[in-house]
Amino acid sequence: MPYNYRQLDNHASATPKSGTVTSTYPPKVKVTATKVKNPKAMVKKYKDQLSAKLDVKIGKVSGVFPRGGSPAVERSGETPMGNFMADLMRSKYKTDFAIQNGGGIRDTFPAKTYIPAATGLVRTGTGPLDVTLGDAFTVFPFGNQIATTVVTGANLWKALENGVGGNYPGDGRFPQISGFKFSFDASKPIGSRIVEVTKLDGTAIAKDSKEYTLTTLDFVIYGGDGYVNVFSPARAKVQGALLDVFVDALKADMAAGKVTQVPAADGRIKKVG
């Protein structure tokens, strides 16, 4: 059974600077603390070890995948990383549709907040840019698993209403999608903002009991970001780590001598009204 480490912290007593920390919250945890003679050297040692692993080049991208703004692009409409990741998930697991929550995208790519220690990487300019494992971890830091499941037409509409509800624009629940299109009117009341949902060929997706296969994150399937009772958790199958799928795709392009392209908007999500 997993333990609540915040509770553990709240039940601990400690001796300042050095000594022992003993939890009074079961199970008993005893940690011995010692003074560090040269903390800067210790930090550098571990930073160097980490950089050696995270600064590994995993590909080249044609430009910067954007993130943020006001309202944040990934939380308000169609955005390149949303298209890229949703398309990748749907293609990998051969499902009808895919959904990536916009709030799961946490940085530009290459990442603004990740500064590689390695020299020689191309990080700025108009040409192809080098990306590293550290960039990938920074964009998708949560350790989410990808899972496949099913969704009815009615529940897909319900899910999309949740995605454009909440505190739109700017809510992390905003859906980045693949395999279908939708339009919405944010001026309408929450719960009645979705105007149209169609397949890529324009065929309407009705609010009915017809089932479609779907790839998304386990976090979303189990109700994260307000997606409650829409994605059939009992029929879900966890497939693997999102980060692995992302990194493997970039490495495959690099091995083939390709530059991974920043996707152009194709109109899969439209704001109307």
C-alpha cells in the first residue's frame, strides 16, 4: 500500500543540522543525517552525472514547438505539440482517436527551462535544432502512462465539453486530439459549448452509444482534469510510458536521417462564435 509522504513529513521530528529523523507515522523510518564537508563539490558531482544522462541527443526538430502565452496555446486551441503527441499515440496503438490533455505539455521543445551542459548542441536559430533527453523530460515531466480504451459517441461529446469547460481559456484539461475534429463556442454556457464533432472525412459523430477505440493517458482515463466517467477505466489497457513513445519517435527520425517537423495546424480544433 503506498504511503502519503506529506503525512509522513508532518509526523516527523528532527534534530537541527545533524542527527536522526524518526517518523512517528507507521511504518517507522529512520534516516541518519551527516554534515557535508564540501556541498558545492557534492552538487557538482551529481549534476555532472545527471547531465551525462540527460544531455544525450535524441533528435533534431525543424523549429521550436511553442508553449505558453496568454492564453496559453496548449490550453486554448490546436497547438503543434498537441497534434504531434496525439497523432503519435493514435498511430502507435492503432486506435480511432487519441486525446492528450493540454496541461500535460509543460515547456517549449527544445525546452526553455532546460539548459544542457553539453557544448556543440544547436539550440537557437532558424535551422534544425538539437533536442535532448533532458528536453523531453522537461516537456513531459509527470511520468504518465499511455493507455487504450473505448469511448461512446455520447461520452466523447461529454469529454469534449469538459475539455472546453472549467476555466477556459487556460485550463489544463483542454483536449489536444487526433483522428477527429471538433468545434466549440466558448461564449455559450459550460456544458453546451461543443458545436460539432466529426471524423476526419467530415462524417458526424453522434451523441449515441456507438463505441470507438481511444488512446489517452491513464491520468485522464481515471478521471484526471475532470474527465470523470467517460473513458471506461474497466476496459482500459496500459500500454507504456508516454515519454518512451515520445523519445522513441524522435530517435527513429534521427536514425533515418530525418529532421522531426513541427506540425502545421490543420483545423482539427476550431473556436467559433
